[in-house]
Amino acid sequence: VSMSGSQNRVASQVMATNPLLEAFGNARTSRNNNSSRFGKFIEIQFDSQRRMSGARIHIYLLEKSRVVQQASGERNYHVFYQLLRGLSAEDCAASYLDVLEMEQLRLVNQSGCTTI
């Protein structure tokens, strides 16, 4: 089955969301460094000629407790580590963060593993 240019563009855009969604929904667990802790449902939309015209992604966070507490050797969601690691001193000040070291932040330091 071949897709027209606009259908291929929509499909590419939907697939390009995966790395971003995984940063928000994946975390390190005791069994897996990149374990999915969320579910997603992708609703594909079609036009009147039955061509793919868009998509809508529904996200279901399955493990909300991980945000506030992590077991030893496990980590919070990847996005917290990625955002914090990328902050400059100016960004920290603008975000009301008075520390630059992730090891000092309870959100990400409970398990003792703060490396990305």
C-alpha cells in the first residue's frame, strides 16, 4: 500500500512524536533502563476520500506514584533528568531552582541514580 505525499507526512509526524512521548512516559526500573510506564492510543483521522489526514494521540500515565517516589536503583521519568541536565544557571534562576546539581533535588535523587 502506498501513501500520497500528505499521508506520508502525517504518518512521519505521528512517528516523530515517539521519542518525546517516551521521555515523558519511560523510566528506569530495576529490570529495564527504558521501561514504558504509560500507554498511548493513536486515533488516525481520515478525510472524505478515505485518505489519512491527521492523528490524535491519547496518553495514559500508568504509574503516577513514580513522580513522587522511586525505589532504590530506579529513576523518575526520563524527562525530569533531561530537562534538569539542560538548564543553565540563568534557566535555574528563572525557574526558581536554587540548586544546579540534580543530586540535591528530591524529585530525582531518591534512588541514588541521577545519570542520564
